[in-house]
Amino acid sequence: MRRPLALAVFLLTPALAATDTYFPNAAGTRWRYSNGETQQTGRPRVIQGVNVVPLGHSVGGKLISEDYLEYRADGVYLRGVQAGGKLNWYTPPLQVYPASPLTPGQ
């Protein structure tokens, strides 16, 4: 699933220097995959004391899960996932993307 998301990232955003603007994170940014899944960024919020950007995953207009992404100078991190009414919080967080700009092979 990372490869299609990376492709969507490159199609949606120009190559900018800062991590927080290199990857799509403006509230309301949305993209759709050929399998019917739609992903959309929400408004930033604080969860468990961490500033995160929610990324909703919807199929057929129904929200299935929501990822909570933290944008840092050294990359984008998955802090947690809300699905089925349960929050799974990652300590330590999982790095989704390294700092920008990406190079071939990353």
C-alpha cells in the first residue's frame, strides 16, 4: 500500500523543502485509489499530547479507519490508528516517510 500512497503524494504535491509541506497535510486534501478507497486529511488536533494530522480511510463513503500522523523535521510518523472504536497508539511511533525531499529508492 505504500507504493500507491507514495505515487499519490508525488502527484499531489510539488517537491518542497520542508517535511510539513512536502507531504499532503492540508485539511480537506483528498485522493482516491483505483480500488475505491478514498483518503482525506482532517484538521490538526492534539491526541495524547501530540499534534497530529488525521488521515481518514473511507470505502463507499464510509469511514473505516483514521491514521494519526505527526509531521517532524526528520519525517512523517504514524502515531496511532483509530479503527473499530479502538485507538492503537504507537510508542515509539512508526516512521512512514523520511525527511524530504525523497530520493530514488527511498
